[in-house]
Amino acid sequence: MKKTDEKFHFNATWSMAVGGMVGGGIFSVLGVVVHKAGQWAWLSFVIAGLIALISAHSYSQLSLKYRKSGGAFTFLNEVDHERLAGGLSWVLILGYVLTLSVYAFTFGHYVGYVLDWGPWFPRVLALGVIALFAAINLRGVGDSSQVEIVTVWGKLIVLLGLAVLGLVLWKPSQLTAGIDPRSWTDALTGAAIIFMAYEGFQLLSYDYEDIDDPRRVLPRATLTAVLAVIAIYVLVALGATMLVGAGTLVEQEEVALAIAGRQAMGTAGLILVTIAAAFSTGSAINATLFSTARLMQSVAKKHDLPRFFARENAAHIPHFAILSIAGTATLLAAAGSLGTLVDAASLIFLITFGTVNYLAYRQRIAYRYLCLLGTIGCLAAVVVSSIEQVQTAPGAFAVVLIFLFLSLLGSSLLLKRKDDR
């Protein structure tokens, strides 16, 4: 986040948390979760949201305890778990890169669906949008927090309008139209594989010093933001499905909400939803790229990443970090499928949030046994997500495991070298 002299009050902090979650979340995962959970997709959002709510409590309370920005990396360093902090930082960066690729994939498919220039065009758009925001960031043009805050309400109006139009029809039969009915237990799997839709709130932990009266504002803003997003996701899942039917959302999972928008308001609805999706994912790409590059720079300065990631160009931007993040995300967006990318990103954030919940429990923060429950929830979701990925995409899951192994190995070797100095 670009630093300013003005502090963020409650409305700004709340809007940033909501925008971080909704920015690309529901546009990317709706078709994926309906595919897995069917008529219980709404329950998947509730279950994942409750885990996120507990995690948000852990993040906010640990931020208040240490009074520093930096999220999980800072928390672990504060309790002298430098090796775990280094390894987890690499894993978290991988999660952000995967999330970036999901946003780019979604941007390309929504815009490509409207233009209809061929099946190759969405991939080109995905690559182009990452290159565009990488170039913007390299020139030192940070994102405007005020613009982010204002546009949150535009996204919410579009999504809630779509949900209301579907709910007014009230056609429960559409929840299973075109698909086999699912068991409610499938909602557990659905929750595990779409957890990335809730990861955005943790970005507030990187902006602790910019929040006015954080002891009062941060917990209230973070927790109410997660509750609001749970409600939005549930309403959209029900409303959009009642508009077009579950089968259509599954068949068109890359552009599920665009299909619902066209059904609700014709071409105008299609264009409106596409604009909202393009703006939301584009904004999320910019913010994620900027924040992840700064995280890499901070980690590199502590010698937990190669030092060249901390180098800055003439505009004081960590250019090697920007280029490496953008390049890796580009490859993933070009080669991966939406479901595979969402599954992998969700797994990474479940691991991270589980670690933070357990740390919060060990540090005896307020309502610490809720943090233990959140740890157990994250662990269970990791197991469920892993089983699902082994069954549906074993090759992609193996690649994720290799990335995780290399991250932990690489960070361990760097820390060993640091300790030997």
C-alpha cells in the first residue's frame, strides 16, 4: 500500500478489507464451488468464512500485541521462530503468486468472453494485464487507497443487485438444475478448495502503522468485514444460481457471474458484470503485486531471500521482486486451469492461517480457544483439500508440493548461511 500522511479510519479500513476479499474472490470461485458442492455452495462459503473469521481475530490481535506491520512473517520473528518465519514467508509469497495468476486468469476470461476473439485471447489478456501492472509498478506508480475504497461500493452494488434479482425469482430447483444433487458433506470440500476467496483481509496486517487508533479500529473493521463478505458470497451464490441454474455455472465456471448478469439484464447486465469483474481483478492484481513485492523486499533484507530481491531501481521500487512475481504468475496463468489454481492458492493460505491461529493460541490472546478451533479447522481443510487435489489433479498437486518443498529447503539453506556468519 502506498504510504500517506493520513491515517485510515474505520470506514477506510473496513472498505480495504472487504475490497481485498471481494476484489477477485467471488468472480473467480463461484463456478468452482458450485461444481463441487452443488446446491450446498452457499454452505461452503459459510464454513470457509467462519474459519476466516477466527483467523481474522488471530491476525488482528497479534498485530495489536506486537504493534508492527508485516503479518505472519513479523509475528513469527517476534517469538524468535526465525526459521519458521523464513520458510512460511516463501510459502506465503507462493500463495500470493498463485492468487495473482487466478486474478489474471479471471480477468482474461471475463473480458475475452465479451469480445469473443477466439479461445486463445483470454490467455493473452491474462498475460497482458500482468505485464501492464508490472510496468506500472516498476515506474513507481502505487495504487490509490482512496480509489480502492470508493470502488468497493461499486462492486458491492453490482453483486448485491445480481443476487437480489435472482432471489426475487426464488427458484430452488435451479440449485440442482443440470447437475446431480450433492450431499451436504460436499460443502466441506467446497469450503476447503475456495478458501482463497477470503484471504484479502490479512493485507490489513501489512498496514498496521497506517491505521488510526488500531486498537479500536482494526479488530472491529476486520471482523465486520469478514462477516459482510460471508453474507455477500452466500447471497450471490444463491441468487446467481437461481438465475441461470447450477449446470450453466459449472459449464461456464470461468465466467459464471457474466452468464448470470446476461440472464438478469441481457447485454447490459453482461457488460456491467464484466466491467465490475475486470475492474475488481485488475485492482486486485495491482494491489497484490505491489504488496507481495514489498513483502519479498522485507524478507530479503532479513537475508531470508536472496539479497538481490531487495534491490531498488531509480524509482525506489524492488524491480527484481516485481519481475520475478510477474513472470511466475504469467506462467501459471498461461498453463493452469481455474480450478487447479484456486485449489493450490487455497491450500497455501490454509497452511498460513493455521500457523497464525496456532501462534495466537500459544500467545494467549483474547478468546484463545477460538484460535485453537481455527487451527483445527485449517488443518482439517488442508487434509480435505489435499485429498481432493490428489483425486482430481494429482499432477498439479505434485507441482505444488515440489514448490512447497523447495521453498522450505531454500529458506532453510539461507538461514543456515546467515547463522554461520
